[in-house]
Amino acid sequence: MRRLIDTPGVEPGRNYRELGDALRTAREERGLSLAAVQEHLLLSDAQVRGLESGDAAAFHGPRFFERALERYV
């Protein structure tokens, strides 16, 4: 799958807040809206915001959160 956002130097792992900050910054630098990311990843607004803040509460479980991160990164 094609990467939506390139985040050099940031590897997916357990530091989700740092990764989320990097995703949001990269998205904003590319001029992408939250809606564009939602459409590309087929996720809700709450889920994309959760990815960008490192909060998995909008997902059914940690594995769903991690898989969504993998698709975003």
C-alpha cells in the first residue's frame, strides 16, 4: 500500500503520542485535510484524530489502532 504520509526518523512502535504528532505535522506540511486522510484510510474523524494524538479510544482494540497506524504511516 502506498504511504500517505512520509515520517522519516519515526518508526511505528509504542510511543504513539510522538508518532501521532509527527503524522499531524507531516499532514499539515503537505496541506492535507483531516477529511482527505479519512477518505484515504476509510476511517472516521474520531479515529484519525485518535491516530494523530496517540489515543486508541476510538478503535475496537489496540490491534485495530496499530493496524490503522501502519496504514497511515
